[in-house]
Amino acid sequence: MEKTRSVIRGVGHNVPTQVVTNNDLAKFMDTSDEWIVERTGIRERRFVEPGTTTSDLALPAVQMACERAGVEPRDCDMIIAATLSPDYFFPGIGTVLQSKLAMNHVPALDLRAQCSGLIYGLATADAYIRAGMGKRILLVCSEVQSPILELSNRGRDMAVLFGDGAGALVIEAQPCLNGETPSSKNSVRGIIDSAMGSDGSGAQQLFLKAPGSTTKGFLTQESLDSGDIHPKMDGRVVFKNAVTRMLEVATTVLERNGVSPGEIDLVLPHQANLRINDAVREKLGVSQERVFNNIQKYGNTTAATIPICMSEAVEQGKLKEGNLVLTLAFGAGFTWGCNLIRW
Ligand code: COA
């Protein structure tokens, strides 16, 4: 069988128009622009208007990705969707998008890898393509998190961090001419390598408890009163784990592909905290201008952060054909991972 490679043909994004500044949040809780900027780098985020669903938010992102790829959504033979904030508890947004996009009855696979959604999704798409099980895959990462945040003093540690947003990628199978696969040593476009990890002992360090089967009755008045319906986090534990795991997985992939940090054209890291990204960048030995950050404008949009970064980097001319690109993420689960791509 002829070898195939996975090429990202188009990437798009969509964020809500409503801008919520740090000062806007300070009207609901004891916080300040200074505290949030100093600890996280975030200046503002976007919130959807009430009633906009996660699949709704994704539609313009898919449209943009498809236009840039020169295809229609119905030309894709699979959907992979990553979100922690779906339209319904079940089913996932993959099937909902299939219908809204008027796609054929293709497989729709929903991924629950939280902030690592793009990495896991890209690795999965690449595996399907290399195995000959997909020719053109639509990867959608979308989050509507504003309704689950607790905009009060009790929820302020989480509420200031997150925002809403969506990104989408069209990933296509292309033949490997003369059997030559994408690598850090040639100019063949495609996904070169991916690595992922998880550690479920950290599940309760960053989670949303209810509704869920650990709650007797699934969702109770007590869940509402205690705040179990809002995300909770041990920020310091998550911070330390994020730096350690992102560094570890990036080093593994760079070493096994013979790439020195200086050879990477662009790092597209998850956007949870500017200080996390700075610490990882410094320890990896990559210069500041080679790391793309936009957390200042959008906060943490969970699975959507990396595709939004990708799409904006393309628009700004910072991500060009032939570049060697490293994605990098850590999130709830815990999950983490990276992809090495010849763009
Ligand atoms: N505004 C003002 N004060 C706040 C606040 C807010 N929004 N949220 C918490 N605080 C207070 C706390 O009550 C606490 O007060 P205390 O010291 O009197 O008890 C103090 O600020 C906490 O400070 P500190 O622990 O020094 O904060 P930090 O430097 O660890 O920063 C985070 C907090 C959340 C920004 C940081 O831990 C972090 O980014 N963690 C990882 C986040 C992450 O990656 N999440 C998602 C992973 S995908």
C-alpha cells in the first residue's frame, strides 16, 4: 500500500464579539486588572451571548477552515470534535455538527482531552489517515465555558481564567512521493510525530464534579448550592504539573526527531497562563519571538486555544508553508502532549 501523510490544508477560528475585560469581571468579584495580568497575562476574554451553543460557535470556524482548504464540509469523511463544554451532556458535538453542516453520514468521534484536545485530535486524525481509514478529516475544537463559570468571590480563581472560542482544521491524506514521509530533515509537508500522556491521579485537581455519576442523583440541589456545577482547580499543583509535563513531552519528541530547539520556527502552546508558557520556553531554549501567544485577548479557551493561535499565526504571516512547528499542551485529566508538524 502506498504510504500517506497528513497535511493541514486549512485552519479557521471564531470568537464571540462580546469582549469582557478584567475590569468588567471586577464588578462581580474582588479582583483587579493588576492581579489578573500579573498572575496570568490575561487582559480580556470573549463571552458568547446567552443561547449560543458550542456547535453554533464552531460553525464559522469550520467555514473559514474549509474555505482556506478549498473544500466544503461535506467533502470530509470524518469529524473529530474536542470540547469539555458540549451542547448536551450527550451526545457530543460531533454528530450535532454533522447535521448543522449538512455533511454525509460520516463517523463523528468526540474526544475528551480538555486542553490537550487539539493535540489528541491531530494525532488521531493522523493515525486514521496513515491507516487508510480517512481521506479528509474535519477536526473541530470549540468551547462555550462562560455559562459554567461562577462569577462571584467563591469562583474568582477560575472565573478570571477562561473564555469562549472555537477553531477548526481540515486535515487531508496526501501520497508520500517515492515513499518519503514528512520529517525534520526534509521539506515534505505533514504531521511528523505526536506524543501524548495522561495521569488520572490528577483528575480532581482540575475538574467539574456535577452532573456526574459520583453525585448520588447525578445532579442535586446540593450540587447547585455547593458550587459543584462549576470548575474547581488547585492552581499551584496544576501550574507545576503543566510546566513539567509540557517540557518533558516536548523534549522527548524533539530528541527522537533529532531537532534542536533553535530549528523550530514556531511553537504553538496551549494558552492557560503566560507564565507557564514563558517557563517552558525558557527551559526548552526557544527564543520569545518563536512562541505564539494570544492569551492576552482570549484567556484560556481550553481545546480551542491552539487552533485559534494557528489560524491567527497564518493570518499574521507568522506561520508559513515549510515551517517546522511544535504544538504543546497540558490540561485537565491530567492530559498532555505535542505534535511536530512540517507546515
Ligand atoms: N483575584 C484576586 N485574588 C485572587 C483571585 C482573583 N481572581 N483568585 C484567587 N485569588 C487569591 C486567592 O484567594 C489567594 O489568596 P490568599 O493568598 O489570601 O489565600 C491568592 O490569590 C492566590 O495566590 P497565589 O496562590 O499566589 O496565585 P498563583 O500565583 O498560584 O496564581 C493561578 C493563581 C490560578 C493564576 C495559577 O496558579 C495558575 O495559573 N495555575 C494553573 C492554571 C492552569 O494552567 N489552568 C488550566 C490548565 S489547562
